[in-house]
Amino acid sequence: MVLTIYSCDSSNDTTVYKPQSSGNINNVSVVIDSELWGSIVGETVRRTVGAPLYGLPQEEPQFNLSQIPSTIFSGFVKKTRLVLRVAKGPKADTRFYKDPYASPQQMVLVSGTTDQELVDQLTTNHKKIIRAFNATEIKEKQRRFRKSLFNTTALSEQLGIEIQLPSIYRIAKQENDFFWLRRDIKTGTVNLLLYTVPYEKTLTKDALANRAIEKRDSIGKRHIPGPVAGSYMTTEKAYRPFFGSERVANLNAFLTKSIWQVKDAFMSGPFINYWIKDDANKRFLVAEGFVFAPSVEKRAYVFELEAIIKSISIKK
């Protein structure tokens, strides 16, 4: 198939009705012919867009990929929320389209005259593709939250924030400006911590990374006990944390992803920790999600926590 890149760009047409998109969270329809899917091109898609998500104790892909030959990309299949189209075209290019066939929908079209050009486009642009897909799924997850929201009055009054999370959560512990919220699942719990730390403008990235780990360990020792006397949550020292930058509440945030464990107990799981730089209030707002779910996949729970944290806004 030769890809006509501009054929699905309906961004200038505001009169066309767009049906509701469909699909499970973090599922990507990869529209690519079987010959390319079985080649180095398909391998590159799986290695980049379908790569394992960092910070999980077992390997799980950040997106589930479903290959769809171009000949059957029609009807309800075109309504899937995330679409990656890869095909030979007149030039090497990667383009992003919002809501071409349904709403909400994110489509990315990757073209090239040769297999190598397709590989190069995917390798060069995969981070942009992942960010676009992730942003779409965060919004969709937050939309689903809004069907039944937790009463966040206590959080708003104490921390000066607005946040959206499902009503199934409950406050497990509150102490001054520290909140521990959790929800029970069949195999364990999904947890959210919110608290504040005094702001220091002069912290370097390395110093902030060290401080983030030290602070979460002190919080774990004080607030998150284990199942036996004297045990508590701490950071797994054998697992190398990921440190990066994000935007939360339209503010810069320092992100840590790694594995937690309980001292003197066989308990562990993934965590994501955001230090949101709230200059106006001279503080870091710390939002951390961690999951305890032995023997089951954890990506969906971590993503839920990410969507909750990225719903935060600072009250004026």
C-alpha cells in the first residue's frame, strides 16, 4: 500500500460529525501490511512504541499493539482511539492528526520510500509518538474518573489543590498536610500519597534526586508500616531509579520511577513520585502513587495513578 498522508486530515472541516472513538486504555491499532510487520519495520515498532514500561517489577509493554492490515482498516476499526499507520509513501515523514475519523482520537502517520526510511522515522520520532498517545489516554482515563468522583474537600482545604480521583478511593491516613489515599483491589491495594516539602530553588538535579529518595524513605518509615513490627516501606536499593522532568498543574515537576519494598518483609511493587515545583507557595507538592498487587500485572494501576496525579491543579 502507498500511503497518502494528507487524505485523512480533516482538521479544517468543522462540520463533519465524528463518532465516538473506542478501545481499551493504552491499546494501539498499528495499521501496517503484514510484510512490513514481519520485517525490521515491525520490529522497530515493537521495540519503540511497544517497549516495556520502565519501573515495573515484571516486563509489561507501555502500549498493547494490535496489527491491522491496511485492507481491513475500515468501519468500526477506524474508530479506535490510538492509531499508528506505517506504510511506504512518496517521502520520509511523520505526521500527527487529532480526531481524523472519531473523537477523541490520535493518529500518527509514518511514511518512507524504503524500509530503512521507515525505521529511521520511527526511531527518531518514537518519543513524540509515545507522548501523543499517552496524553490522549490520560485525558480518556480522567474522563472516565469524572463519572463518579471522590469528595476532595479535605485535600483542597489542607493542600490548596484540586484533584480528580474515582470515588472508590478512601483516606487511609491524614496527618496535617500528609494524606494517604488508597483503594482495595483483589490482590492488594492502589495507593496515593500527597504532602508538601519546603522549596529550595538552588537544588541541582542530582541533589533533588537524592532528596526525593531520602524524603520518600523517611515518609515510608513514618507513615507506611509493613505487616510485622518495625517494618516499613522503603526504596529498593538494587533497582536503578528513573529520573526525569514532567509538567503537572502547568508547573515543572521532577519525576522518579522505581520499585519500593518493605523492610524485613517480602513485599514490593512499583511507584511513581512527582515533586511539583510550586514557586507561588514556596513549596514542593509531592504526589506519589504506589501499587501493591502481587502476582498480577501492574501497568494499568500505575497508569491510573499517573492520570490522577496529572489532574492536579493549584488553587489560586
